[in-house]
Amino acid sequence: MAAQSSAAATTNIMLAVYEKKTTSLDLYRPLRNYISMVYSEREAQNLDDDLQTLKQYRSDLERQSDPSPTSRRDLLQNYFKALCLVETRFPISPIRITSHGDVCLIGLSFDRATVEGRRQAIHAFIAAAGAFAYLRDNAATKASIGSSTTVDVSVECAGMLERLMLAQAQECVFENTIAKGSTPGVCAKIARQVGLYYEEALAALNVAPLKDHFDKPWIAHVQLKAALFYAEACYRYGLELHEKEEVAEEIARLRSGISALAEAKKNSKGAAAQLLEAISKLEANINRNLERAVKENDRVYLMRIPSQSSLPPLPAFSMVKPMSMNEVLDASKEKMFASLVPDSSAKALSRYTEMVDDIIRIQAEKLQQASELTRVRLKEMDLPDSILALEGNFTLPTDLKEDVEAVQISGGPAGLEAELQQLRDLRRVNQELLVQTEELLQKEATEDAQFRSQFGTRWTRPQSSTLTKNLQDRLNRFAANLKQASDSDGRIERSVRDHSALMSILDRRPIESALPTLSRPIMSLDANEDAIVESLKQSLRQLEILGAQRAGLEDMLKEMKRKDDILPKLMTSTGSYEDLFRKEIAKYDKSAQNEEFSAVFNLEDYKASREKCYKQIQAAMAKYREIKENINEGLKFYVTLQDAITNVKQQCSDFVMTRSIQCREMIEDVQRHRD
């Protein structure tokens, strides 16, 4: 069943963190007076431009002359780096001049209905996350040393905002994933990670020092988003389960999603109408799928529905991380006040170097984009894999091949029998150990009963059964555990037998030998197959030449950077390099050759067979890993149980020895009184 358009699949409302209000502060005069007094008036005059720049930064912050988010961000970053230089050159402490300007989120300004808008929003949100992480690890940590720290610059608040920004970045990734039509399983993992980030932000908002410092609509928003994306993950994961006919777990997952939404709506006061509408829409989609799944289960599958508490956590996968701000906020290359503290490592890059770096970066990006376009086009036409397959050079996707090799290194399906034997051996050792321990207690109890019968009321020591009850109870539990483990081992052995045919493909070495072959047509009408293949090979060779030219262009750009006198030539020839590369790419745009090749060699049937083989290998690996994990769990269980039984056996041995000593003493005492 195709996925319905879910709530979170459409552009959703997000939160912004606005800049703090800036108060007026004169930095120019005290700093100039300090330079004049400590160094000289001439030095103060030489550095007047730097002082004026710092003054202008502060003035612009106070006046908010340019309200655009990107301009304010750049101004704040420049001001921050200037203050870092001031801090290292002037004795500001203990009253430090610093800025705790918050980030005004640029991510909200982009149109997330478009691919480019989502890409820009993701970049803006991870940059914001990086800014808050930097604040947490640097400024907030320093500020916490003082006694006047406000909550908004605390370590806890900065950490919470970092998780919130990551949540919103991952949410944009989810929107992209849905737009691309990714599989339900992938969508579920991305959505679950969105929810986890929101849950982490919510956890920080609900405890001190933040719980009384944020408006209820803010907290309601985060809480609803956490529930929305947990439910979204349940919905998407349910689609994947339905495809696998695992209807019982699908029902449990969908019910879990409905419960989460219902609980979240209880505290939805003040939340945005758009968010509430998204929740209602998702709720309707989940209920529709739940109703269908319940009907199918009642009529066809008749499976027992697992409890929600027994379900393992939903899988999650993060696609975002905070952007490192260390380089962005690195003031070591700034030129301001450089003469006060000579430091060759802090010299700024010249304008010339900046221009060359920009040119190289732009050109490299264009070349990379062109290469990426070519790679995608080749992938679409299944080249050069189809040519290699015709020549007998079969390949697997890299990830799949690495997974198979890892399975083969670990012994593969053929090695499972040895591991099953390990299970049997360990089970036998535990059973024998348990029997030996029980025999110790039984032998002692039998001897005690004989003496009790022999001496009657004169045998006054307690019966064995009253003293060994705890030990016997533990042995009984061990016996029950062994019985369960034995049943589990039987299921594992049956699974190995039942799936041996499926998993046998993993023992093929090399694994490529399991792949189908691309054969020449049985009958040829005009014997032109060789010409078709050769024409396609020629185009691929031209592409290889183009790739070598690209490497040469990049090397040339780097050489131009190294030699000063090449800069004018580089600046005048950027267009021609771009035209050259575009022209070479265009030469390859002869997909008709590949279409003819596909028809003659029945390429579509081959590709279908190959995909079927890939899926068989993947299914075999999944079953192998499941069995391997079960065996490993069994081995760990038996090793742990053996330690426990050995410990109890030692206790029993100590008990029997003590009772033996007591027995001899009592026999002597009884005989002495009889005499």
C-alpha cells in the first residue's frame, strides 16, 4: 500500500530564537586611553581605524541598521571575533566585555516546499546548532563561573537549543526524504530521529533551570513535535511491516503512535493551529491503516498482538550534526590590533589569496557538480556494469559485498553447525554440573536420614531439607532455565535446517559467482551485436579521458594559486574551462547507443534477475545474522549459567563438608552418652 500524505510530510511550522536586546556601551574611549597610556599616542593613532571598526560594530548592533537575518549573523560573528582579539590584548577582567547575542534563525526564511529551500534550511539549522554548541562549550561555560549568569546563556539552555536546532534540521531532511519517495523503512528511521531530538529538547525544558523560563506555547510546540514524529515513525514503520506481512507488530506500532498523539494533545493549549492540523491528519492516516490491519488479522493472519511494552525501540538514523563553529569564529586570522601583540601565526590572508581561493573553490565545485551529473547518468543507464557483466566481470554493490565478506569471514552458514555443537556441549556441561550438585545434596540427605533412623530422638540436629531449601530452590530454577534454553536451542536448530537452502548462497566464493549472467542473444538477425558493444565502449573510453582532463584542470588551478604570475591568466580563462568541461559532458549525451544495447541483450530481464539475486543475498544475510545472534545469546547464557551453578555447587560442597564434620561429632556424642 502506498503511503498517504502524512502530517509531517508537508512543510510544518518551526521555532525561532530571536536576538537579545543590546544595551549602549562605549568601547572606543577606554581602549584608546589604554593604548595611549601603556604603549604610546602614536600607537593609538595607528590603531584608530581598528578602534573605529570595533565602535562601528557595536553601534550597528545597537541601532539594528540592517534587519536581514544573514546581515545580523555576519555582524554578530565579526563583533564576536573582534571581542576575542580585545580580550587577549586588554586587561578587561574581572569585568569582561563580551557579547551573548542569540542566533536569529535564518532557517525559517527559506521556502521548504522546494528542494533548494530545504537544503538551505538544513544548512541554516545545523549552523544554528553549531552556534549553540559553541556557546555551551565556550561562552556559557565561562559565564557560569560568575554569579550573574542569566538562564538564556546557561549551559543547560544552550544545550537544549542545540537539540532543538538539530530536530528542526532533521525535520527538513525528513521533508526531503518524503519528497524523494524514499522507502517507508528509511522514512521511519529519519522520522524517529526527529522525534528523539525533540524529546531531548523537551526533557531539558521540563527540569531546572529551564522549566519556569519558557512560555507554555513553546513547550507545547516541542512536546507535540516529539509526539508527531514518534507517531510518524510508527506510521512509516507500519507500512514496511505491512509489506513484510508482519501485521501483528504493525497493529501494535500503529496503536502506540495513536496513544502518543492522544497523550500529547492533552497539553496542546497554545500550540499553533497548523501543528494541530498536522497531528489530526496523521491521526486519520494511522487510524485508516490500523483499521485495515485489524481486519486483515482477524480474517487472514490470526496473529497475537504484542504488547506495546514488549516492542523494541524503533530504529533511528541521524542525518545531521552541529556545524563546527571553531573555524567560523576563529579570530586568529583577524588583523585588528595585530601590532599590539606581534604574532606571525595570526596574520590574515591577503586579498589576493582570498580571491584565488574563491576562484579555485568555485571552479572545483562546478567540476564536481559536472562529474556528479555524469555519475548519475551512468547509473541510470546501468553503465559500465552491464558491459562488465557481458564480459564476465560481475560486481556487487560495495555495501552488499562488504556485508557478505563479513559474513564469510565469520564462518558463514557452513560454520553454524560448529557453533550449534558449542551450544550442545555447553548445555551438556551445565546439565552434568547441575546433576552433580543435586547428587551432593541428595547423598548428604540420605546419610542424615539413615543416622536419624538409627539413633531416633537422640539425633537432634536439623533435617537436611530444612537447611537446603534455598539451595534446592535455586537448583530448581536452574533446571527450569536449562529446560527453556534447550527448547530455544531446538528452535534455532530447526531454523538453521529450514533456511539452509536460502542461506547457502552466502557460502558461494566468490559471491559474484551467484549472480546471473548477461548472455548474448541466442539468435542474431544481422550480427551487429559486436558493433553495438564496441560503440558503447568507445563512449565510455571518451568519458575516462574526460575524467583525466578534469583532474588536470584541478591540478592547473592549484598550480595557478602557487604561482603569482598565473593569476591574471586564471581569471581570464575560468569561462573557457567551464565551457570545455560542459562540451565534453555533452559529447557523452548519446543515450541511444545504450538503448540499442539494452534491447539486443535483453538488459531489462538481466537487471530484474540481478535485483532478485541481490534481494536473496540480503534475505539470506538477515536470516543468518538473526540465527547468529540467537546462537551468541545462547552461548552467553550458558557461560553465565555455568558460573552460577558452579557457585552454588561450591556452596553445596561447603554445606556437605560442614554437615559431615557435625555428623562425626554427633555420633561421638551419642555413643559417649550411651556408654
